[in-house]
Amino acid sequence: MTKVAVLGRDSISTRLLIYRLSEAGYHVIWHEERRDDRVELMRRRVKKFGVTFVFSQLIFQILQRVIFKFSESRVKEIVGDLRRFESFTPDNVDKNINEANLSYLLDRKVDLIILSGTRILSPQTLSALEPIRIINIHAGITPKYRGVHGGYWSLANHDRENFGATIHFVDSGVDTGGVISHVRLVPEKKDNFSTYPLLQQASAINVLLDLIPEILHGRSEPRDTVHVDEKSDSKVWTHPTIFQYLNGYLKYGVK
């Protein structure tokens, strides 16, 4: 049986990925990254963006919880009954995936590694996992929408044709790995900030399941090379502030 390792945080997106892979007949190993560096992340954001910007991001994150609460029926439409995922438990847990001993994946002859919401893999981690192919489902169309919430930002920028997800090989950059497939789609009016990522993930998984045999047998190579330089329109996007969200809502009706 083909073995697929999922390195990912505990989220609906990760559990949906595990469920669909298992349903497709793959033996899935889940190595969870359970980060505990929230305070340090906050310090870095403040240093980079300033106190006011980060505070307004936090205000929006409170609103986001409310948005999600009112989106439960739509979430169920996209991913199905969440109770299907309750039985999944991680095989291993680490606070930092780059400090984890992942050699057991080589010992267990894992065929493919898929990332789901972990931090960026270091060059050392990537080297230690060779020759296993490592891919990622990114919730945005690269190289234009790297970072987080790429689907939301495409809509907020009135760039609806770039709403979608990217399946790509993983390197040590921020969503800069070679593109395997761009999955573009059109969100429904009832979708919002909380459901965009799930819609992107669910659609990308459908495509990924068809691509895995090609990836495993080396027939799938990067179809596009991601170039990131001063001339490109590539950007690493971050969490919106409450003011950015309200501007997108009032200007383009992006929820």
C-alpha cells in the first residue's frame, strides 16, 4: 500500500486531506505540528508591521470567529459531516517540525509527503527527507498570492480570476516551489473569509488525488517555475486587519 505522510497542524483542512487520502486507499501517517510560539510570532509581527497594524489584525481575528460560527452550514456543505474526522489521531506530535526527528519516515518507506499548515521547512529538514518528494496545497495562486489567505486577497484586490489553490513542490522559500497545478474556481455568494480556505482545499484535493500517481512515478514535473524578484507581482500576504477587511467588504462586497 502506498504510504503518504501528512505533516500538518490540527485543522479542518488537514483532517479533510487525511480523510480523502484514506478514502482513496492510501496509508496515511499524520505528524502533527502543535506550535507553542504564539508570543514569539506576535513579537515578530509587531517588529515588522508595528503595534497598530498587529492590534487591528487581532481585532479582525475576533470577528473571524464570529464569521465562522455563522458559517457552519456552509462548512458542512464543503467538507461534509465533521464527525467523520473525529477518529483521526496524530502518529507523532512536535512543537516545531524542523526540530522533529523525521528519519522514521524514511525507515517506514514513505512514498510522498504532503504539508498542511506547517511552518516553512528548513533546508536541513528538506535534505534529511531526501529522496521523498514533498508537496504542498497552498490556498492561493502562486506566485502572485503567496503567504496566507491568498483566495481572500485575490477577491479583495478585485482579481477574481486568481481565486484558487496551488499544488506545488516544496523548497525552503515561502510558497516558491515549482508549480504542479493551479486550481482556479469561483466561490459562491454564501462563501466568506472562513469558508474560502476550505473551498480551496477541497477543490485542490480533488485534483491532487488524480495527480498523485504521476508525482509518485516521477511523471509530474513543475509546469511553472516561480520567479520572485523586484519585477514580479509576487507578494507574501499576511492576515488582514479589521480596516482592510471592512474596505474589501464595502468596496467589492468581499465577506
